[in-house]
Amino acid sequence: MKLDQMVRSVYPNLTPYTCSLADLPVEEMKQALGLEQVYKLSFNENPLGPSSKALNAMQQALSQLNLYPSSSGEAVQGKIAEKEGVLPENVILSNGADEMIILVAQTFLEPEDEAIIPEICFVQYMASTYLMGATPVFTPMKADLGIDLKAILQKITEKTKVIFLCNPNNPTGTVIPADELQAFIKQVPENVLVVIDEAYHEFADGDGYRSSVELVSDFANVFVIRTFSKIYSLAAARIGYGIGQAALVDAINHVRPPFNVNSIAQAGALASLDDAEHVAESRRINQFGKQLLCKTLDELGLSYLSSQANFVCVNTGKDGQEVFDRLAERGWIVRKLTGYGLNSSLRISIGRPEEMEAFVEVFKEVLSK
Ligand SMILES: *Cc1c(COP(=O)(O)O)cnc(C)c1O
């Protein structure tokens, strides 16, 4: 049996999800580093943990594990629709936002197609494009590392099928100004789908940001992706969703597996949507940590990108790998950005207030060496 002759021809472009140190669960990090205490600031997780309302609902849902879940997740779908001012038929659930990105690729991308992706952006857009045998076309960032919409317009060809955007963007934290984004969408041909990943939507509160959900009614080619993994703190439950016009949602429903979101995740998501206090507290913690971190960076004279998410992209002015290693030795795991060519930068997720107070001291010490 020659496996390499049997697998699909896209295979060489696919890579298994390999866990470097920054990707491990905390317990495995402790083992890898031989440390008793490890702080994980590498995954943009919500340090507050899930809403207690969500945990209760999930516990109750456990007794029904013998039954298949609702396929469309009607209850969650309905609540999201109500919250976002759309209809249930505009909402589709997925096994995390990651699955929604794959579903979009499976629905739209043929091997001869191109998908345009900003160079410094979430990596799953590229992976899903390769999975379908389509070609990712990368566009340069603006000088300030914002997403360059003009550069994207210039790359549109007859082969372009999908444009992937992330707003606020991961790993930079920057937002695309709402007026620019709207003007851009007007210029994109109707037969090109614009996917806007708003995984950090609930954290965005600053100038210029507006959700693209408001564009869905006017533009049949706009699809917005959200997740319960970030502010709602349900990353391990795996649930996300998309919002688009009914025909678009219906098209994606043709490729969606019948029971892609389990009942525990549905129960947790439903209860989370009702816990405004948990969201407010998560935002408050994030604001505190982000302000403390940025104040420290200002004092150190380091440049960083203005972030509307739950992480900050910092230029350490040194070798990013070295700073990463020194932090790791002390039990602090952040995210390197060498894969994007940002060799002196690190992405630091915002932890709990007391974690951030400790982190800034360690960071100062590490940088003074
Ligand atoms: C974290 C993240 C996701 C993945 O979310 P899941 O719902 O956990 O799959 C998707 N997009 C972006 C930009 C993210 O940062």
C-alpha cells in the first residue's frame, strides 16, 4: 500500500496540527517545562472561565447524552437571531468557528478557485483553502499592519471566489474602520463571497469598529463568523456560528454534517447568551489587563498595535524567540509571530488581573537582560 499515492493531491499542502509549547494544555506545558506553575497567555482564552449559568445548563444536558442533539440548534439559532436583529434562517451553527471556515471552503471553493487572504491573519483560512485544492492569494498588510483593503481589491480576478477577513484581526488586534469596510464591500463583485471573522467582536469597543452583521441584509455575498470560544469562554465545547442571507446559509447547510454541534455545547451557548453579567465581567477584566500591559509597554518605550481584542501584539525590539524562551523558563507562555515574519513581535493574551500584574514585572525583568 502506497499511502502517498492514495491520499488526495492536496496532501502536500496540508499539515497536521502540531503542538508547539504555546499550543499545549496547561497541564502538558507544566510537564514539558518541568514547572509547577505555568501561565498560558498564548491562546486568547477567557481567563474568567465559563458562565456559571452555562455550566449548570451543561450539567443538566449531560443526562440526555443518549439522544442526538438538535441538528440546526434551533434554540441557540433563535436566540442569536433575536440578539442580532436577524431571522433564525440567517443563522447557522458550527463546531467552533474553525468548522465554519471549513464549511465555507467546502461550499464554495473548487480546485481552480482563488481565495484572497491578508498575509498576517488567522491561519485556518489558508488551511481550509488548501484542503479544497484551491489557491490562497496573500495580500500585503498596510505599513501599520492593518488589513489593506485596496491591496485586496487589486488581487481580485475571475478566479477569486472568497475573500477572508478577520475583524478585529488575529494576531494584530487591529480593526478595519467600518466606513472603509462598507465602501470595500460595495466594490467587490457580487459573485465573490466576503467572509468576515468576528471571533473577537464582543471585545471590540473602540473607534471605528462596527460588526458587519448590519451589512448582511444589503449584501448577499457577506458572511459573518462568530464563536463562543472567546468571550463566552466555551472553547472546549466547540461552538460557533455564521450569519448571512438565507440563501447563503442554506447553501452552507447542504455541506454541514447533521449533528455538528453537540447538545452540551448548545446548552452552554444558550445559557451564555443570557448571562450579560458574565460578558460584562469578562470585558472588565480584559480592559484592566490590557490597560496595565499597555501602560507598562509605554513605560518601556516599546511599540505595540492598538488592540480591540483580548490580546496585544508587541514589538519587543529584540529577538522574539529569545524573549519567548526567557518568559517560558519562568512559566509564562505567550505567542511567537515568527511564522508571519514578525521576528521581534509577540502576541500576549490578557489574563486575570493578578496574572497581568505578575506578568508585567516578569516581562520587564526579561527585557532588561
Ligand atoms: C480563536 C479563533 C477562531 C476559532 O474559534 P473556534 O470557535 O474555537 O473554532 C476563529 N477565528 C479567529 C480569528 C480566532 O481567533
